[in-house]
Amino acid sequence: MIMISVIITAWKEPESVKKAISVLKKQLTMKHEILVFCPDKETAVAAESVGAQALDALGGREFKKGKGKPAAL
């Protein structure tokens, strides 16, 4: 079975990420995963609240301050 992986990078954009994921999930009809790479805890919490998996810039769950969006890319 085919699975779609969606990757979103963000930094201090909890409301935008939450809205984008909610809209995206309504449009995806096949099996999928949504990964949000973000160095801040606020965006991670928002992403997980709508069913995405939040990871820090290195693919872990450290969420260190001061790294910014470039670290998520």
C-alpha cells in the first residue's frame, strides 16, 4: 500500500501549522503521515494536537531554544 509523507518545517507558528494540518488532513484520502520539524515546543504541541508527529531539527524531541526555522530545514 502506498503511503504519503508530508513534511512541514516551522518555527513559532503554532496557529498556522495547526490550521494547515487540519485543512491538509481533510484532503488526504490515502494512508499518510504528517511530520512537523520545529525547534519550539509551542508549535510541536499545536501540531500534535491535530494528529501530526512533531520532531526537532535533528529528528528527535529535544526542542531546544534559539535554533530557529533554518535549523528545522
